[in-house]
Amino acid sequence: MSNGRSAVVIGAASGIGWATARALAAEGDRVTLADRNLDGAEQRAGELGAPHTAAHVEVTDEASVKALFDGLGPLDIAVNCAGFGSLGLITDLAVEEFRSVIDVCLTGAFIVAKYAGQTLQPGGSLVSISSLNGRQPAVGMSAYCSAKAGLSMLTQVAALEMGPRGIRVNAVAPGFVETPLTEGSSLVPGLVEDYVGNTALGRAGQPEEIADAVVFLCSEKAGWLTGEVLDLNGGAHLNKYPDVLGHVMKLAEQS
């Protein structure tokens, strides 16, 4: 049974984005699953069935983002899950690699917020997927940490600017979540154990748990909540961040 809301999820072909698209569809929302991987988005939309559809978007390309939102019609919910990271000491990291992470995770989030803000109806909701690294630094992750910290502030500024039109802007900041993006971590001996060992609840998160938080932030139950960056990490923000680069370098030395 549809509640009449229209939603777009960017990065919906896999991981947290796919879990979010499923969760919103289960609420009765009509979801456009957008991704740079159009084939993947179309496959996922097919799994959900009508009235859900797929669309292509590249968040670093303003024309692509504008075209996506122009084609959506009246919109109630926008969720941006696009992002990736890199690894390397500041003194070694190529400027181009730093910029590529900033371009997707921060500049891309700005472009999405720009056109979501123009398209969302009064009472609408914009949610971004940030990260524990927006508040917790990690050796070798300068680009990702900087981008996600910037996304936290962008979320708050957008909440101030869009609030007068009744649009709420929030973010969810997950810790270590088991997704295709983090699968490679299991190939590095001790890394996942280090993550879990520094998490108060002693386990990794699941994409569905992040999706549940997004659904809440988009619901009437969160109707007076805006400008919030919700830590959702099993208590990992209470401890230290794992030495990801150290684990990777140790593996490289053993190879």
C-alpha cells in the first residue's frame, strides 16, 4: 500500500543504498534507484518491481545530477549514499587522489544537495550517508576524513537554509558496515578484528540497520529533527580508530 511519497536513492545499486531503497519501498514509497552503474540499478529496480524505477547519475557531474532531479517530478525524499575512500599518508598521497575523494564525497554531496533543495517539496527530507570518519581521524585517510567532516558541516548549513521551506536535512554516520565496499577489509589479517575490537557492541553493522535509521529520519516521527549527524556505529566513536594503513603495510611486507 503506497503512502504517496516519492523518493530517490543515489548509490542504490549495492550496499547501504540498496538496503535503503528496499526499506523505503517497504514503507510504500515510490523509489527511483539512481547509480553510476545503471545496469546494477536497473537490476535492483527490477527486483523491487513496479512502480520503482532506475536512473543513471554521476554525482561529480552537475549536468548529470540536474538531469536526474529534473526528471523526478514532485519529490519527498532524497538519500545520497555515494562515496568511496583512499589510503595513503599525506606526505605520499597524490593530489589527484585526494581531489577524487573530495569530489565524490563532498563536492558531489553539495551538488546533490543543491538540486535536491530545488526539487524537494515542503515537508521533504534530504539524508546523506556520512561516516564515523567525519569525527574520528585515521592515519592514511586524510581525504576521506576531510570529506566526511565537511559533509557534516554541509548538512548543518543546508538544514539552516532549507528549514524555512519545511525541508529537513540530516545525515547518518555509520561505523564499519559489512557491504561490498568493505569486503576487501577481510583480506587484511587483523583489520576487521581491530574494527570490531574497538566497537562497544562488539560487532560490525549491517546495511539494513543504516537503512532503518534513514527511514526514521525521513518519517513524520522525525518531523522536528534537522541538522543532525546521527552516529550509528555500535559505540565505535567511544574508542580509537583502527590503524588501517598499518595493517595494510604489514600485509604488504609479508607478501
